[in-house]
Amino acid sequence: MTKLTKDTWILVADGEKALFLKNLTDGEDPNFELVTKEEQENPKDYDQSANKPGRMQDTGVQQLSALDDTDWHELAKERFADDMADMLYSLAHKGAYKRIVLVAAPKILGEMRDKLHKEVSSKVVGEVPKTLTNHPVDEIERIVKEELAA
């Protein structure tokens, strides 16, 4: 059975943007339509950090070691993956889709997969570990078709 059928949804996401697409045709000649788009403003970590990294006293005389600061940019990406998992659950619970393909950067895909509710996981028919959020829709169609056929 082909993974990409009529009315299959496709979530194309990275850590800051998500496109919810719907296939209007079949897997042989997919035609994706944008259902909705979600974006999060996530400035670079440097712009979000308030302080210089902290210092800690070392064992030697007047020696200090740097402490890692929180990477706010990366943390926001992880939270965005959590938000997408919650949104997928809400949409699945409302019956918005019966089948979905997840297309995301490998790290985001892994984080999202860990957060998916069973109701959503049962509807996932394919995964494509690629970042395609800034590609035109016709190119997303081609890449997803090729990846799911492999």
C-alpha cells in the first residue's frame, strides 16, 4: 500500500516553522495544498542571552573555569517540537486527518517522535528526515514522493 494517498497530511517542520499540507491527489502525482502555517520567533542565542557565561573557582590559585550558558535558541527549537506534537494530537483528536507523513530535520523529528501521543503515532504512515520548510511546495511534493517510494 502506498504511503502517500489522497487526503494524507504532511507536516513539514524545523525548529521554528511548520507547514501543514494535504495531498489532494494520489502518491503517483502528489498535489499538496497548504492547510496552515505555524511560525515561532526564535532569535539567535546571542540575542536572547542576558549575561556572559558564568565562572567557577578552580582548585588552583586564582584559576577560574567557564560554565556553559543555556542555549535559549536550541531550547526554543525543542519547545517548538513539543508544541507541534501537541498540535498534532489536538488535530487528530478532532478528526482533521487519518494519515500523516512527518518531514523534519532529523533532530526535530526525533524530539517530536518522542512526544507524540499514541493517537497520533498510529496515524503516522511515513517519515522523511530532511529540512524542507524553505523549499517551494512543488519541490516538497517531489522529494516526499521520492523518499516514501524508497
